[in-house]
Amino acid sequence: MNKTCLITIVFFTAFQLLHAQDESAFKVGEWFRFEMSYSGFLKAGEATLEVKDNMVEGKPVYHVVGKGWTTGAIKWFFKVEDRYESFFDKTHIIPYRFIRDIDEGGHTKDIEIKFDHQDQKAYVNDKKHRQKSVIKTEPNVQDMVSTFYYLRNQLDVDNLNIGEEVFVNMFFDKENYGFKIRYLGEETISTNFGKVKALKFRPYVMAGRVFKEEESLTLWVSNDKNRVPLRVKADLAVGSLRADLDAFKGLKHPFKIVVEN
């Protein structure tokens, strides 16, 4: 995995945890923009995430489109253009269709996945290699985008103790992936919008060429009904990567700021 691929992976991984509540945490029209920086000073890229309306086989669904791209000096020697799309049920927040279309310095993927939750199967269409496969999935499987929205409504952070871990069955590309994250408690952080009360988490990642160790990733989400992703920090084998929320619109609930800038 290269560093720019990590930009997109970290961006979506930031959304793996949130809060069970009677009312949905999001709505159609919600939009986020993030700014990525490398080693604290070099602008690395931007990413957006938007919730739209759509239909899949006659069913009304949320259609989420995530985009990521390199900017600044990095773009001139390593260009990235990534697009992720998820179509998931409005009531049960389960994915029906997922698209990953990426170009990362010439490394490309064009994969479409259709989920059959009744038979627990993923129908994978690798368009680049003209290969189709059917893979058995785990129960209650999510794709890497729908996971964010599912857990914003379902995971009860109020009943999590500091140090407790949460597990999610996720399907990524052509394999099942067991995602694990640890709750670190509450923290007030400075953002572009002012000081915001946040919930802090530490996902477990694979140590090796990219990450220094399994606990190299830290993320913060707003401690309100929206559960807005505010920041992600990753300690890499070389340098560090940070993603900060830069702009937003269409939130369903008020965004709480402790002290405005």
C-alpha cells in the first residue's frame, strides 16, 4: 500500500465508530470536505463525502459518493484520483452496491460489488481484469463507506468504557475484513471552526511498510448527534499523515462548538 492510497483508506476508516440513537444522524444533502497534510506541513490532498438519493432495483437508497485526490506539490510526481460509491438501504443501512474506481500514480482499480444479504454473498466484478467472482460474506457485512453511516446510528458509545474494543464485519475489494477499533474517551480539540468536544478512537491497522505499528492511527469525531469526522492522524513508517475537516453543509443536527475561532 502506498502513501496516497493510504489517504483514501484513512479517510474512510475515520468513520468506523459512533453512537446509537433513536433519530438518524444524517440526511440527504450532507457533505464533508477534508484537507490532507503530510508530516504536518506539506499539503497532500483533499477528499469529499456526499449523501444523495437514488434507487436500486426499485428500492429507495442512500447513495454516498466519496472522492479523494492529491493536490499541491505531491500531485506533480504522484497523482491520485479516487472515487468510492455506496448504495445502501435507508431503513436498515445495509449495502446493495459498492464501487471503487481509483487511479493512484498509475495503479488503477475498477471494482463493482453487489451484495446478496439473504445468501451472504458478494458478487465482485473486477472490470479492469475482466474477472467476476462470487465470495461468501460474513453476517451483517458492510462496505467501507456504508460502515460509517451504519455505525453513526447503531453503535452505542454512551455504554462503551475507555479501552473497550468494537468489531465490524467489512468487505473490501475481494475479501472479508475484520475491523477492530478501541475507544479512548472524550477530548476537546481545536478545529478550523473552533474548539469542539470529540470522541477519540484508535483503529488497529496492519504494521509494516506503511504503518509503524498496529496502533498508528488515531481519529476524532464530534460528540454530538451528527458524529462528524473531525480529524485523522496516522504515524507512517516514513513521516505522518493528517486529515482535517475543512468544510461541511447539510448536517441534520446542530454542530456544537465550545469556542468559536
